Amino acid sequence: MFSKETYVRRRTELKEQIESGVILLFGNNDAPANYPANAYSPFRQDSSFVYYFGQHRDGLVGVIDIDNDVEMLIGDDIDIDDIVWYGAVDSVSALASQVGVVCSAPMKELKSICNEALRLHRKVHFLPPYRHDNMIHIMDLLGIHPNLQRESASLELIKAVIKMRSTKEPQEVEAIERACEIGYQMHIAAMRNAKPGVTERFVGGVVDGTANSLASKVSFATIFSQHGEIMHGCPSEAMLESGRLALCDAGCELDDYCSDHTRTYPVSGKFTQRQLDIYKIVEECHDYALNVAKPGVRWYDVHMDICRLMTERLKELKLMKGDTDEAVNAGAHAMFLPHGLGHMMGMDVHDMEGLGQQYVGFDEETRPSTQFGTNCLRMGRHLEENFVVTDEPGIYFIPALIDNWRASGHCKDFINFDLLETYKDFGGIRIEDDLLITKDGCRFLGKSRIPYHPADVEAFMAQRA
């Protein structure tokens, strides 16, 4: 938790942006895994609630009455039965005081607050809910059916929260740096353990265990697989095989902030020439973004530049053909890169995605695409100083996609399907790092560099016991 003054300042700025009405910021409740007393652990608080109210206890709601300049923390004090099992915790009034909130009240008072606001025809602002218990709570409070709550959420509040959370404060950057340092430890542990005969699940467990021992939790479900062509490939019982590539996409959550890195490396410790040919293209695309990202640049343009660069290099390998611009305009590059270059990152690994990607990653000039592959670009807007974005180009050989496009003739003028057939057993390669947009450029976050240049990767793998 940051200083009391941080949360007071953030709520003051939020009130200035919204101007009138009542803001409700819902914290989360424990989520049962299979019965009420067996909740998923550790507890995960709502990010926007933490951003403005700083507390991590379950069962809380923050209320900001802008017109009457009243801030309130709503929640019930923990009773003696819970104290017996989980230990004593601060009272709701004490939690409120810790973040500069004067007023607190039990949860039953929230209905009265909402009823009075509705009676006076005052605007009640809330963010799009994503947990069903909060959806039911909103229906009880405001009479809005869960199916209508996303479209009824306050666009004013959504845009204000995105504006504030997008630009990271120095203390937030420091928190992400700390998370990236643990991300380094997670990936180094994976590289040390990724040996022939070891299962994917074992390595994935080592990665998760590193996060659990050094941080709060993983920031998303760890991806570790020899089938790197599967975007979200979960660790399986398959044994790692010499000659295959292992892809690890993992990050941690520490002090409310996330890391997110991806590395791909040869299980044997040395790339084959074919693997190296593809890897070097991904490496060049990764480093291109690092060299051009700066305030004022559209991330969409960086993404498309990388698609053209990738197309040029794949043409050199005879996997693609034809005019580069025509190929990219037709979406042929999406055979190999069916996702976007990166996304915002911060308190959420896909920062604020639940508020609506069209608001988080885009602006009036740049709108989401409907073209296959490019429609998965989560971030296209102009970069600003102190944004944090991921840089994660990749090349994938997806057998089902190859078969689908070949059968339909899609982009046949730009893809050499006969040669592509011989890559169906290749897998995929992705390299990902977290970038801070600085005053006149960008830099890696995290002081320790996870090896990614081919010579560095092979040198590290050679040191494994």
C-alpha cells in the first residue's frame, strides 16, 4: 500500500474529472473454489478499488459522493467466528482512516445511499462488473439486470479511471520493476529446468512456485509448452524432447503490480539452423519496437511496421512471397503472427482490459480492426510518457490454420503453402519484455535481463547442471 496522501490525491483528481454524482467502486469478495469455506487463494482485490482506496480486505465498497464531498468506506467488521479461524483484522473505520477516508458504514447502509441518490435522480457511476456476486449486488442496489450492467456502466468513470491508471506514477514504476525482478527469477528457473525427460508440468510448477515464494501470485496462468504455436498452451504431462523448442510466458504479481515476459529456447540447449532462422526474425522485430517506441508514436504503426518487417524476412526464407505491402494489407502476415504486438500493463497484466479494450487501447484516431490477427491487437493508440506496454512479437506455425487457409485458398498469392507444410512440427517462438515509455524513447523494465539473444540463450543453457 502506498501513502495515505496517494489515495487522497487520486480520489480528489477523480472527483474533479467526474464533477457530479455518486461513484461506487466495488471491492471483491472471496470466490469459492468448490464450497463456500474453500476459497481460491490468495484473495485478489479489484484493481481500481485498490487504486483509489488501497485496502485488500474482502467485502468492501468505496463510495465517493462528489456533490456533497463525502467519501466513505462501506463494509462489515469481521465477527468473532472469522477471527477464530483467520485472525484479527482492523475495523472498517480503521481501514478507512489508513487511506484518508473519514466516514465508514456497515454494508446495509449502501442500499440507503443508493436509494437516496436514485430518488433525487442523481447519476450513480460504477465500472463494468466482472464477478457475478457484484453483478447481483448491483442489481439489488440499482435495479439493473446483470445482462445490462456493462452497457449501463458509467462511460465518464471508465474514461477517467483509464486516463489516471494509464500514466504510471514513479512509485508504480518502481513496483513494476520489483515484479520484473521476480519475473527474471521465474524465467531463469524455467530455463535451468527445461531439460530432455522433464515434464512441462514440472517446469511450469517450478515457475509458479518461484512466484508463490517471492511474490503474491502469478499474474496470469503460466504458459509453458513445447507447442508454442498454441497461444495459451498450459503445461501438460508431456516430456521435453531434445530438438524441440520450449516457450515460457509467465509473470508475477507483487505489491499490486505485474510482470509479463516470454522466452523461447531449445530444450537441447542449442538451436537448429531452422530454429535459428525463425528466432532471429522474432528477435529483430522485438528489438525494432524497443528502438522506435516513444511518446507520440502510434503503437498500431509500430505493430504494422513489424508485420512488414516480418513479411520481408519470411520472404527471404521463401515462406512468403509477393509484394510486402499487399501481403500485409491482405492480412497474410497473420498466418504467422495472429495476435498484436503488445498491451498495456500495470495492476492487471492486461491493464484495465475489463473496462473495455476499445477505451483502454484505442483513441478517436485509432480504432480496433476487424481483420483476422490484427483484431487481436489490444493496443493501438498513441504512446504517452510513463505508459507501460509489452513488446511481444512472435512467429507460429499452427497446423490447423495452415490447413484452413490452404483449403480455402486464403492469401495463396502471398504464402508458400508447400514449404509451410514442412514447418507443421516447428511450434512457435515469442519474445516478450515490458517497456516503460520515457520522455524521448523507452526502456526495459527490470534491472536483470532474461537472456534472449541467441548466443546468450545458448550460453546460459550450456551452464545447466
